[in-house]
Amino acid sequence: MSGDFTVLPGRIIGGGKLISFEEILEKAKTLGKVVKTGGSSYRLIPNNISGSDVLDFDDMYPTVYFNVDYSVDFYITGLKYERVIEFIEKLSDVLGVPIEYAELGNETPDPEEELKQLEKFLDEFGGRYGSAKGRKQDNVSTRSR
């Protein structure tokens, strides 16, 4: 598997109902640069975590593609799993809605499970747009796996 160009697929739960595509793009700008791709998707190039101009490959976050159907693709080749999950949780917190991602492969989403995840997320983060302003960033993950 080493050297593979790996994509971790995901979906923005509540996309189109609780948050519009335009709101997603606007909020994603707080995490990096958002650019239009050749198709109908947008690419988020995350800011370097350390704040320096030089990127440390092991500490980089994944590049994310937002698709108009509210699916997302995380490009994770060579990245540490912990960093990828940390970034997905930060992105979810910034957007104020949960992001479902495949942990082992191409699993079909269960609408009932999605609704449960959405309700749990909204309970934990205090409503439609979350409460990220008042929380510490290192305390992002409160859900059990």
C-alpha cells in the first residue's frame, strides 16, 4: 500500500439542509485556501499547522475536495492517520455539522445512523453552527469511536 495515492471519501451530514455549499466554502477558508477546480468541486489547501512557510510533510493536513453533492475527498497519501482525523474533526467543528468518513473502505451510508450522528453532534456542539468560538482546539474530539 505504500506509495499509493489514497483518497479517504466522506460526506457532510446535513449538507443542503443545515448548511449550504456556499457556507461550507466560506467557512472552509478559515482553515486554508479554497480554489475552484476544473470540474464542479472546490479544493481546500490547508494552512500549515506550525505557521511557518516550510511544510513538514509528516505534519501536513490532507488536501480536501468539496463536491456539490456534499461529498468530500481527503487526499491522505503519506500523512499520519492521527493528523487526518484531527483535521476532519477541526473541519467538522468549523462547519458546525458532522462529517462522515469511511474508515475501512467504501461502505454505503445508513440514513438512520446518519440522523443519530447528526443529533448527537448538534447536542454536543450546541446547535446548527456549533460552539467552536468558545472551546479549546485540543478538546475537539468528544465523541467515542
